[in-house]
Amino acid sequence: MNLLPILLSLLIQDPQATPEAPPAANMDAAAQATWDALSKATFAEAPVTAFDLKFHLRIRPDEIQSNDLTAHYRFLSPGFVRATLESGREHLRGPKGDYLIDGDEAFKLVGREAAEDKKQIDEAVGVARNFLALTDPARLKPSSVLPGATPLKLLPSALLERARSLNWITITTDGFHLLSSTEKLPEGAKRTQQALLGISTESSTLEIAVVLEETFGADGVRLRAPQHVLLDLQKTKELDNFQVPRHLRVHQLIPTQKAAKFRDRPTFELWLRGGTLRPQLSADAFLP
């Protein structure tokens, strides 16, 4: 069973219920100070432009089943990626295009029949960019920074006590990657992203993020259901002068007619098992 598409899809939420989006505005001095502290808390000044990392993954397709696997991700900005499962099967995007590699065979992904594999590569690039956003928050480059209310009604019960201890801000950004982020927009349409960030009052590091992305047509009418994701950084570790997610939990929003709420059990968990944020990677590393 190829679990990579399942893994990638779990970063995408498309529920019927929609949490109320925070209002748009510009800047707030106290919130801006919190954001500045978060941006500096990773220590390193030079941004991350590549990584070579190994992960252990746990996927829960439902409330009962779970699947575990390991994966090796190599990424080079702006969009080269090689995602390798423990079986050896790879999805690759590099200077010669998109490929599916299975053993000694490399299949170039072209035409309509390759659409699903190319979509998985789009999502693999998205996973890499989301990991970088959590590792190096300064790359989110918000256009607005405002105070944020603790989202107690949305969060799983196990996160409530921790959430109360955090400093919350709301940012407007386009730095996260959700499934709708890959879709080609009609002329005049636009996407908006708002992220509610829970930040440690002691270390100024990010602990919880609730991301909302909406897509509107040129006439202002919403084109699709809003996309949501809850990112819970259970633990972080220092790696190459950055504070990186060591244990990341991703929660789905429960589709319901009642008040929206994220599921208690994460649908996807990721543990960082090692690697580097400063690999000596060139475009040649992404050839089939």
C-alpha cells in the first residue's frame, strides 16, 4: 500500500463547518513585538533553503486504524523535492521534470494519466514548505499582525491547559501550503490565509497554529469551502541553529452542523529522526 498520498492529504482539511475568521487589519504594537520575538527565536539569521531529513510517520485514516512508516525528504528551494518511502519508492521533482521511481525504473510523469502522481508531488512540495514555515517562521512575512484570542472552543480537550498558557497572535500570510494553494485560480480570483499562532511566553517559540485559507472569485464570492488545519508542535529541538518540530501532530476539523471543533486524536503525526537543514544539495541531487 502506498501511504504517501494518504500522508500528504492529511495536511488538507475541507470540513463543512467553518470557524469564524479573525478580522482583517494592519498591525498592533504588542502583537508585533510578539511576532518579532518569534521570528528571532530560531537563532540562525540565514534562511533555510534546503533540507535532508528523515521522519517517522503515523497516519490514522479513521478513529481505529493507524499505519506507521518512515520517509526520507530532500528539498531544495524553490520547489525541487525527492520523497522516498522505506519501500524505496520515490516521487521526484527536479530539473528534468516529475518522475515516479520504483526500484531501478524511473517513469516520467506526463499526460493525463500521470495527473494523480503529479498532484502527489505538488503536495510533497507543500509538506516541505510547511515544515520550513514552522522551522523558520520569518519566511511567513505577514502583511498584518494582530492580537489573537485563545481558540478554546476549537481545540481538543488535551490542548486546552497548554493553550491558556500561550501568547496568541493572528497573522495574515500566504506562507502556508494547503491543497487549495496548488489549484490554478480563475482570472481575478485570490486566496487569503490567516493563521492564529500560540507562542510560548518563555521561549518565544511556536507551539500551536490554526491555519485558515479561503479562496474568492473576482466578484468576492467564495469559490470553495474554507480549508483548515491545526498544527500542534508537541516538542522542538535545536538543529543547525534552528528550533525545528521534533514531534508534530496534525488534527482534522470535525464536519458537523454544530460548533466546529478539531478532533481529539491527531490524524497524522510526524517525528523527526535526524538530518540537516544545511545540506550540500545541488539540482543534480534531483535527477532520476
